[in-house]
Amino acid sequence: MANIKSQIKRNRQNDKRHERNKAVRSELNTHEKRAVSLAEAGEDPTEAMIIAQRRLDMAASKGIIHPNQAARRKSRLAQRVEGASAG
């Protein structure tokens, strides 16, 4: 445990940010899975894809994930949805 007052505050802030970022990352996974499952079920995944891509871009702009990671995940999501729709 830190003895310095500023470091104690920094630890509290880090814990809050960690919980908030964890929730956003979990939400990203949920939106990606929803888009893929809709495509596999034979339904139209366009709306779910748009939401998932928008959330990925938002997370990247807020610094929760790296911009390259957002781009990679969007690309892979598009490939998975296209493959599920075709198959």
C-alpha cells in the first residue's frame, strides 16, 4: 500500500478507470458476438455490425483500446459475418 497521498489517490483513480474500461471491453465482445450470431441465424446483421463498429471506434477514440486493435477487430468481424452469411 502506498504511503504517499498523491499515490493513494492515483490508485483510486486507476481502480475506477479499470472497472469502467473493463465494462466497455465486455460490451465490445457482446456486440461482436451478437452480429456474428445474427449472421449465423440467417438474419440481417447489418444493424448489429454498424453498432459494433461504432462502439469499437468509440473505444479507440477514448483510449480504451488501441486504434490498430479497433481496425483489426472490425476487419475480422466483417470477415466472420460475411463467412457466416455465405455459409
